[in-house]
Amino acid sequence: MRIHHFGIVVRNISKSLELYKALGYEQETNYIFDDVQHNKLMFIKKNKFLIELIEPINNLSAVFNEKNLGYHHICYEVDDLDKYIKDFSSLGIGKIFTNKIKAPAFNDRYIVFAILKDGSLIEILEGDKNV
């Protein structure tokens, strides 16, 4: 299990991109439209640190509420997502609350979301089998 990225909810990706560029980040991807989660996404990078900017595109987005701006989640990449899902409950640290979702931001690799007992949200990403 390794850290893949941090997710940050923003009102407007274009405006936020300019702020992060001033901090030395570079645009890693073009806009990605996630119709399943109802978000517009973009990844930015500084050194090897990856941030996912998340802009809700309508009120069906789980992050639509303006109170959700700022830090949203940390994403971990695992080699075997199915095994990790099976093993997660035995850790006793939280609960996976989504089914596997194909994520267009990751070339349709699967993700799940979990909530830890302290309320923290984590995303678990299926490892890239093409690497």
C-alpha cells in the first residue's frame, strides 16, 4: 500500500490551478470528466507529489456542498484491490462504503472509498497492471 495522491475539493479548477502554479505545481493532466461521480478533475504535481483537484459539476456530486471545500481524501494504491477489500474489515479501522467503481481518472482502474473510525475518508486504487 502506497500513497498515490491527495484529493482537494475546489470551486473552480482553473482558478485553483493558478494558485498552485504559484506554489510551483505543474499541470499533470487535462480536465477529466467523471460522469459517475459527477465531478470534473485535474491532477497537478510538484516533484513527485500528486494532488487531485475536484470540482463538482452538479448537485449529484457527493462533494457539491460548499462546506466540503478543501482537503477531501487521501488515496492509497494497492497491488490487489479484491484482496485488500476482503482484508480491510479484519483491520477494524473503518468501513468500505462503496462498491468497486471504474475511475476514468485512472484509465478505468477500479476504486473504492472507505471511512475510517476517526471520520477520515480514504480512496483505495487498484494497482496499475500495465506497469
